[in-house]
Amino acid sequence: MAGASYDAGHAGRIKRAVDDYSALFTLCLASTLAVVVGGLVQVSFGSYTMTLVQAWQAVLNPNVLFSLDAWGAFVFGSPVPEMSRASLIVWNIRLPRVFVAALVGMNLAVSGAIFQAVTRNELASPYILGVSSGAGLTILLVLVAFSGVTIALPYVFGTLVLGLSSLLPVIAAIGGIVAFLIVYVVAWKNGTSPVRLVLAGVIVGTVFGSLQTGVFFFADDLGVVQSAISWTTGSLTGTDWAQVRMVLPWTIAAMGLALISARQLNVLLLGEETARSLGMDVEKIRFALSGVAVLAAAASIAAAGIVGFVGLIVPHMVRNIVGSDYRQLVVGCLFAGPALMVVADVGARLALSPTQIPVGIVTGIVGGPYFLYLMRKKQDVGAI
């Protein structure tokens, strides 16, 4: 009898666990399918058109997949070995764009989810809190004013010369951190509050956005201005393995920290008083988690520029599917963010072919109506 009761209880716990995570599993599976299909469309069409079968053959080409020389070129930047024309176009031009889109979507979605927990407001995002504007301003200064500056770092075997462009994630992170520190100082009054953080973010973001516009007046090269304008609207045009190498390490660090911090994010959602009663140093944890979100946002901004609405849309959509438990929400954002970004970039690249539009325009076109619908549907929009 006792054994039967144990078996029944064990089966019940397994069923509850399956029910709890079935929505997350479905979301991850659908998002993965969207990334695969979107990536396949992305590598199939362009000035050099291939059929879907030819695209698959190029992607799964064993001479590339199992070539150490090829992966050395992709991962470490060594010379690209000889390969067929189709494989060269797919692996060296089109697939990197898919990978960068996935990494950018992942970073923006998780960054938005963290900021929404920190402020307890589902309308918070890197853009709303001024982080995107701060990171954008510093990168814009590099592109317009300091594009030719290099840094020489002596080490044991000689001198390492780095261009500022290779340090864009670091530069963007510094700009984002400075912007968020200013937001924190403006919002501080015997501590911070979610409402004051959002209001201060809007103010700081507006100021930094105006400074971005002012930087254009100091640019002499029209090509640099056009590139900077494209970058400020969020664009993946011209991305390659260099951007993948630039973003990937920061993405791994930020996503790992986000997953580890899921419990702290859940506690913050309970409210400041409850969190303090559970022994949490609210201000310290809030500031640390904001640093993780800034790092994720900075990595994406360095690669693709300022892409709006992804950090707003994805956490909200995932929350509607899996609930507010951040152990599931962060994982859902890791999959749904890339899906939205890859699909949006397919539209940006192919909708008006041969003209390519910035992906930030597509996400804005999708995100604006979505939040208008949300405001009409929910009376208490904003509070989590």
C-alpha cells in the first residue's frame, strides 16, 4: 500500500513537472523551427540565388563542416580555405548574418526581461532606460570621430595593436554603464523605485539621443554619415564572422549570468519589502542585475546598432506563454529572441529586394502595432 502511494505521488509530481514545462518546450521548439526556416530562406536568396536543396547542400557540405581550416577561419579569423562558390557565399556571407541576428535577438530579449524584473514594469527595456542611447552615443563617436584610432598594448612577445572597432562591445558597455549610472543617480532618493528608474531612463535617453544627432554635424565623410545613420536604425547589412567573434564571448557571459540569476529575479518581482524580509540587499542585487542587462544590450548594439522593440516584445510574449517564473522566462527569451530577430531580418533583406532596409525598421513596424493592441486590451499594462 505504501509503495502504491509513493508511485502515485511520484507519477503526480512527474505529470505536474511535464505540465509546467510543456509550454516552455513548445515555445523553444517553435522558436528553433523559426530560426532554422528563416536561416534557410536567408541563405537561399540574394544576388546569387540557390534552390532550397542547393542551400541545404551548401550548409551541410562535409568539406566545410569537418574542415579544421574552415573553422579556424570562421572562429579565429585565419585565411579562408578554398571551397565551392555556393559554400563560400553561404558560409562566409549569409550564415554569419543569421548567427549575428540570433545572438542580437538573444541579448536584447534577455536584457529586456532583466530590466523588466528590476523595475517591475513590463514596458522597461534597454531603450526605455537610456542604456541603448548611451551605448549608441559612444559607438557613434568611435565611428564618426575616432574610426582611425588604434591602441598599442605591449606584451611578452611584442606589441598588440588594436583598432577601436575591435573593442566595440567594451566601448558600448562603457557607454551603457555610464548612461545607467546617470539614470540611477537621477532616480535615487533614499533608494530607487521602479517608477523613478523608468522616468529617469526616458529623460537620459532623450538627452543622449539628442547628442547622437549632434555628432553627425562633426562628420566630414558622407559615407561615414550614411553608415552611422544606418547603424542608429539597427542594421545587419554587411555582417560577417568578425561580428560573430566580437559578440559571442560577451553573449555567453551575459546569458550564463542571467540563467544563474533567475532566482534573484523572481524574488525582486515579489516587491522590495518582501525581498528585504527574505534577506536580499535589494539595491545591490538590482544594480548587479542591471549590469548583466547592460552587458547583453551593449553586445547587441555593438554588432547591429540600435534595434528597437525586441527587448519589449519578446519578454512580454514569453511571459504570456510560460508565466512570470524567470527560471522559464529567461530560457524562453533565449529561444524566442533569436526567432524574432532572424525572421525580422529575412523581411528586412528580402521584402524590397534588391534594396535592403535596416532590421530596426521592421521590428519597429511589428512592435508598434503590437503594443498598441496591448494597451487597448489590458487596463493595467506596465505592472508585472
